[in-house]
Amino acid sequence: MKNGKRLTVAQRSHLQSLNLNSDNWLISKCTTEKWKLVHRYTGQPKDIPAP
């Protein structure tokens, strides 16, 4: 799995609109259809729809 990267301001606001704590998630892959997130502490992956 790729290493996660820190979120941008726009990405943080999108995660907060989905009721996710943006401090706990990193972006692993960002496509036009979905984002792959990785939890900062547990390493659990999660897919969310892109805005």
C-alpha cells in the first residue's frame, strides 16, 4: 500500500462534510471518482466518493 499524504484544505472540508475527522485520515490515492484514505493510526483503508 502506498504511503498516505497530508490533506489539503479542500480535502479536509470534504471529509468533514462526510462526518469524518480529518485529523485521523491520510490520502493514499486521489482519482476523479473516489479517494482512497488510510487511517493515520490503525492503517485501515477506506474508499469515499470524490466531490
